[in-house]
Amino acid sequence: MNTLAYDGPGPWILFVPLVWAAVVFGVVTLLRRTVWRGGRGPRGPWAVRGSYGENSPIAILGRRFATGEIDEDEYWRRLSVLDEQFGRTTLDGKGGAG
């Protein structure tokens, strides 16, 4: 008669810690991709896309226009595309068209 009292649980018992390790790994990975960013700002579907400051694409476009690298037509055409993707902020920090 072969029971657990004589032979033990068998090699399948090693899968239990592997399953728990996979669950913990999955939770940590999910949290790192959505919530934990280490000071790099929010992330996830609620995050505001784009960067605002002197290195934002809109600011770079403004500098290129100011230095004469691009003309006014090209400036407005590119600005409309960047507005759709990154948006613009006003001085009080609220979103808007400017």
C-alpha cells in the first residue's frame, strides 16, 4: 500500500513555491510598470503625457522658429501636430490652447 504516510508528498510539492514565486513576481512587475516610478512621475492610463519645460518638443519648436530655422507656416503646421500629442499648458499650469 502506497500512501503519503510512507513515501511523502512526492516531487510535485516543489511546484507550490514556484507558483507563489510567479505570483509575487507578477505582482511586483505589475506595480513597477503602473505605480512605482522612482521619482519619474506618474505612469499608467491616468498619466499626463509629454514633458513641460525647456526641453519639451513645443519649446524646442519655438526656439527653432525664433532662430529662423523654420518659417511661420512650418511652425504652425508642426505646432498643431504637437498640440494633439503633447498638449500645451498656460502659465497657471492649467491645460489650454494658450
